[in-house]
Amino acid sequence: MKIGFAITSSFCTLKETLFTIANLKTLGYDVYPIVSENIQKYDTRFGKSKDFLDKLKEITGHDIASNIVEAETFGPKNPMDVMVVMPATGDFLGKMANGITDNPVNLAVKATIRNGKPIVIAVSTNDGLGLSGENIMKLYNNKNVYFVPFGQDNYINKPNSLIAHYDMLVPTIEKALENTQIQPVLKEYKKTK
């Protein structure tokens, strides 16, 4: 199975994202990476951009789609069976909910939607119960859009923050391929070790 794996700039989750991709590869999935411009540009306290991109290419064995021209190929030229967006930031959610495709991640998602294939979204946003809440609901009600179960990651210090249960990605993909949203979508968040 060919999985497009689009990565946005929730920098604190990138280490876990690489682990998740490595797990998909171990399970036999063929993973094609797509990254946002911010992933390409910024070094943060969580690591250097170049190190992340090098590791991503090493794990997947594919070149990284890093601009809208490369992302457009996920339409008819190189269709995916499913497109995963992990982590999916508030910026991604807002743009996607309103039809804005001005970056590689959003264009890869739009190309996959055009092919009638499922989109699996793993939210990671500090304002999921704030401004991004409306966008999550807009996307939730769209055909071929499925959410990895999510919950509050730190309700005391970040009461609006939501994060997906990354360990639920594979079951969510399996259900999405059956045109079914995995349930329950809202789950208590417990950090895995």
C-alpha cells in the first residue's frame, strides 16, 4: 500500500512522527514523505531541520516532496492509497477547511481528495478547543476525511490543546480504507513511553 505522509510544523511531535513512519515501514507500507516549508526552514529546540529531513528520507527511501510542483504529482501521476497528515497543525486545519492549497502539504491532500482516496488527519494543535475547533468540525464532516482519535494532552497548562493518539494511526488507516471513521474519536490522552 502506498501512503503519502504529509508533515506539518508541530515541532515537538517530530521525533514521534519519525518513529511512527519507521513502524509503518516495518509493517510493509510504502511511505512517500511530503513536508511543509516550515519543516524545511527552521531549526528548533527539538532538532535541526536538515537532520530531520535526512532521517525522513533514510527511513522512507523516497525523495521528499517539498514544494507544490512536487506535491501535485500525488494526483493522477502518482496516486496514493491514503494520505496521512501527521502532525496536523491548526494552520493546516484552517487552510484545508477553507480550501486553501498554497503549500506542499495542502496540495498533496487536495490531489489525493481529487483521486477519491481517504485523508487521515492526526491533529496536533494548541488551539483545537479554540479557534481550530471549528475547522476540525468542518473537516470531520467531509467525505473521505478521517481523524486519528485525539484528546487533550495537557488540560491544566494548555486547556485548548489537542493531540492525536499516534499509536492509533494504523487502525484509523484500515477503517478509512473501509470508508469508516474509527470510534471513539475523542479519547483521554495518555502519553506513551
